[in-house]
Amino acid sequence: MSFSDAFPPLGICSAYGIIVVYDVTDQDSFNNVKQWLSEIDRYAGDNVNKLLVQNKRDLTAQKVVSTETAQAFADEIGIRFMETSVKNVTNVEQAFMAMAASIKNRMASQPASNNARPPTVQIRKQPVNQKSGCGSS
């Protein structure tokens, strides 16, 4: 499945952060990361936080992508890198917390927009014609 089939452009456009995960035991999944990030840049631009995550850290004997290679790639393109193991629940929560913190920091550092205040509704009082008594006209 291609990246654009899995993630239609409209879904990417409105994202605040994207975590790109590859399988440490599958060289092809790491090789696809560059294309995936290119697609993210194409549709989401610079206004999205990105995190590169290596999964299956627990499978050290089957590892085909070195941590050093992945870290160097992440450093080269200026994104954070983390190793995880879903099986052992290692760094999974930390990856999401790191993404949330980076989004929060980016949003806090952006200047407030003039349109930051939500639209308001004007309520105008209008006199009510009151009639005295039941059935009065």
C-alpha cells in the first residue's frame, strides 16, 4: 500500500503531528521513510511536527537497520528519532508524549493570530409587547 493510499492528502493537511514508524527488521520499511516524509512535506508543509520511530527494538538478532543509521538520517533532516518496542511496551507512551510536547511547544511559540478570538453573536434586546390579563387584546 502506498503512503497516499493509506493517508489521503486531506488527512495530512490538517495534522499537527505525524509519527513515521518503520520496522527495524525490514530494510524496505526504512527505505520507504524518505518517500513518506517527502509526501508529508508535500501535503502538510512545515507546519507539522514529525517523529521518526524505530519499532521492534526487542528483536535485536533480526535487526537490519542500525540505530546509528536511523539517528544519522533523522539528524540530517532535522527530526527527532526514538526506538520503541510495542511488544515490550518500551518507549511507546514516551513517543506520543514527545510528539504532544513538541506540538505544544510549536503552538506556544507561534504569534497569536488576529483571528484567534472565536466569532461572537450580538444579542440585541427588543421590547416585548406585554398584554395585561388573559385574553386581552
